[in-house]
Amino acid sequence: MKVVVIGGGMVGAAAAVAFAQLGHQVTVVEAGARIVSEGEWDLRISSIHQQNVEWLQQQGTWPLIRAERRYPYTGLSVQSQDGQRVDFSHEDVAAPALGAMVENKALQAALWQQLDALGVELYERTRVAQYQFDERRVTLSNGVELSYDLLIGADGGNSQVARAAGIGYRGWDYDMRCLLAIAEVEVDVPPATWEIFRPQGPYALLPLGGQRVCLIDYRAESTWQELLAQPTDTLYDMLQTLFEPHIGAHRVLSHGSFPLRRQRALHYHRNQSVVLIGDAAHSIHPLAGQGVNLGFADVQELVEQIARLSLAEALVAYERRRVGANQQMMRAMDMIHVGFCSKHFLPRGAIALGLTGVQRIAPLKRALLLRAIGYC
């Protein structure tokens, strides 16, 4: 089967590797240049849950990721604005870890290394100039024509593939912005990630090892616009005040920010030959770090369905299974976002009761953690 993947990011490249390993003829078209991971940690970091870590190991990708840009974590904590806290550990589910923090560039570079080894044709700095869906052909910006049996749109939330195929979206902005900062700590922190909620939005920490951490701070868009207009030293002083009680003295090395948006494609496939995966199909609130994990789950489901059904049937089955799973996760993130940050008594009381129950009821805690790390 001829497979053309539009978008060579983490999810698109993972799909290309998976199909190439099964013997399909795969071509990847990427608008950007080849990614290189070097120097300090990049700000774009993903929390890969344990099931996907194991999947990447099975695919042969994991060992190719720069060792200093993947860091396993064994603990996870959540605290409400009223101080109720639940702590999860890898020991709760007898797993080697809960997942790993991975630099996006390092993971993408490892996947492209695999694509080279597999003989996959890669077009970088190239876009699709014309789609001919009836003939199952695309013409690239460099003049090359590619025929396909399956066209995979993995080109992000502003998907060109979706627009060309007439697939619409439904979604909204959260009117919030997430600030990310890489910091150097004087004393290395435990291999545990945590998130603390407050009315204006949560803040969180990702451990990176080697006395490096990623600081995360969510606030209203208008608030961040005012803060980001201040001198950098003022911003860093604010982060020091917020995080120092948790991690001690530290030095911020770099920072960046992005707005939060939620959207989903109204359809995941079209023309019995075009399919969307990853952010091209769904963009989710990053609260629990599930974005790329959902994208990898898309890849695994698509590969499984195509292995057992005709292509047309497989695309229908893929959409049916992944739409339900992805929307369930989206609704869960919305409920957490609203409930944990609410100023009203009833949702805050429900959150307090829920966290207390999770912390005390071992089977419930185990079930939630297994779902969070991708095992069910």
C-alpha cells in the first residue's frame, strides 16, 4: 500500500515509521526543515505516558532519543486550590515508571533517523500545491506528483489536508495562555511531576534531570499579555516567588508561551482514502499532557484497523473508536479546568471530596492511574 504522510512531526513521523515497518511504501512531506536536537532543553517538551514509552521501545525509537533529553518520572501529584492533594506513584500500579519527559525535537529527530534507515522518502521544506482526491494524487510545491492509497493528514491544528478535503472543525479558545520556562535548580528535584490549582489557573513542574526543570504557569490571556510586556527580570522574579517554595533556589534559562485552544475535526476521514491523526484531528487542553499521547494512540489504532480490515472499513472503524476516546479525554480536561479553578462552593466541594476519596480508596486510585498512563 502506498502511504503519503503530510506532516513529519512526532505523530506523523511515528505513523510513517509504523507503516514502513509493516512493509508499506511510505512518503513523508514536511513543510519545515529537518529537526536537530542540540544545546539546552528546548521549551517544547512532552510527557509521554508509560504505555506509549513501551510502544516507542517496541518500534525501536526509544533508544535513538538523546539520553539526556528523555527523563522517566515515577511520581505524579495534584493539589486543589483548597489544599487537598493526591499523590500517585509507579508503585501503585507496579510499573517501572509513570512515563517520561521528552524533548519534542529529540523525539522527532529519532523518528526521522528511523525513517532514513527504513528508506522512507522524505520531502522537507515542501508543501502540497494541489490535491486530486478523486485520482488519489497530490502535487508538491517542488513539482513532484505522488499517488497514494492512503493520505494521512498529520499537519497540525491548522491542517491543510483537512481544509482541502472539506473537513470542518468545532472548537473554542480558553482565553488562557501557558507560560513555559526551563530552569536550573541548585538541588535536583525528585523524578515526580506535580500540578497545583488556583482560581487564576494552575501551575506545574516537569522534572528533566540534570538539575533542570520545566516550570509551567497558566493564567488568563490578558494577564499574561501584561506580564510579558514587563522586563524579563520582572517575569523571572515572579516565577522565583511562585516556585521557590517548592524547588528551592533556581535560575530561569529561557521561556516562551502559547495560547490554549480546544478543537476537534467534525470527521476523521474522507473519500475512503484520507485520514486525520494527532492535532489535525483534535487539539486538547494541555493540563494532563495528553496531546501527543492521544496522537500516538491514533497511530496505533489506525495501524491495527488497517491490518485487519479493508481500507474503507478500517477508516470507519478508526474514526468510531478514536472519536469516542478523544472526546472523552477532552471533556475530562474541560471538567478539570472548570472544576479545579472554580470560585464556587459546590464544584470546589466536589473536587475536595473526590481527591480525598482517590487518595484513600486504593482500587479507585489504581484504576485512575492505569488510565492516566495509557494501560486502559
